[in-house]
Amino acid sequence: MATKALIPDPVAEEAVESLFAVPGIHCAGCIAKIEEGLPRRPGILSARVNMGAKRVAIRHDPALTPPDLRAAIAALGFEAEPLADAGLDVAAAESRRLTRALVVAGFAAMNIMLLSVSVWSGAAGATRGMFHWLSALIALPTVAYAGQPFFRSAWAALRQRRTNMDVPISIGVLLTTGMSLYETVIGGAHAWFDGAVMLLFFLLAGRGGGGRKGGVFF
């Protein structure tokens, strides 16, 4: 049987590898989107995701610069930063931000739940309204701060006309908070600030688990 000679690919032979921190990697869908989407770009041979470290290793044509690769990742809906050396660890910084957001959300959730218990116990009229306003004063800055990891990721995806799991999360949290504020303003009987903040707390606990296992704290 005749054998066909293998012709070496000059691009593959000269390929270099670049490492990027991509804090927005959260699930198997994110991994598939990056590992399947990047090689479709001219000059990119392969992409390998380390979900635990939230990093992407890209083999590519040496002609592609870090800004080119960063733009290719951004086109898939993810923010990325090149890791030029071991001291520049954007993923570790993101884990610390997640931990701070988790602490804020947890502290706020406990206090809002205490106020909610008073409403559930039968508080009505002006007393109920006061508890709702106190809950709002705690919940609004908490959602604005602790929700940033989800809001940033969702906005980055929408700017590229894509979607990810953070888009419905952000919509749900913002709608719940907005409806609760509306009910508080009109003196309604119900508000759901506790639900919005507790949702953020549990989501942050799940998302930040990898960073804490890796020894990343404040």
C-alpha cells in the first residue's frame, strides 16, 4: 500500500503559547465556547481552559499579538487579561473580589432576614413600611456591590450579542430588587429584598468556592 507523505504545517511548527486569565469562566458551557470558538479564528491553532485557575492557554501564530488574542476572547463574550509572568494573577484578584462580595452579601442577608421576620410575624401599616425601607437601605447598596461579578459578565456577553448564565441571573436580581423597591414606595404589603440578596449570597458562595480551595483570601 502506498503511503502519503506528511507535509509539516509551518504555522504549527512556529506556533507559540500565550496564557490569559479569564475570570468569567464558570461552567462547562464557558469552556466549550472558548475551546471550540477560538480555534475558528485565523492564526489560532488551539485553546485549552483550566477552569479551576480560570486561565486559557492559546497556541497561535507568532504574528498575533496579546491585544489580538484578547479581542478574540472578548468576541466570545469574556473579559481577559494576558499573564506575562507569575506575579500577574488576575484570576487571584477576581477570587478576592468574589470573597469580599460574598461577605457583604452574607452580612446583608442576615440583617434583612431579621427585618423580614418582623414583617412575617404580623407587622402592618407604618411599622411594616419602616421595616421595608430599612431592608431597602441595606439591600440596594448590597446588590450594587455584590452583584458586580454577574453584572460585568452579563454586560460583556451582551455587548458581543451573546448570552451566558449571568444574563438571566442579573435580570432576575434586578427585577426582584426593582419590584421590591416599587412595593416599598407605594406602601405595598410585600417586598423581596431578602430573596434577591440571599440569591446573590448563594451564587457567590458557589462561584467563589474554587478560589477559596486554592487558598485565595483577602
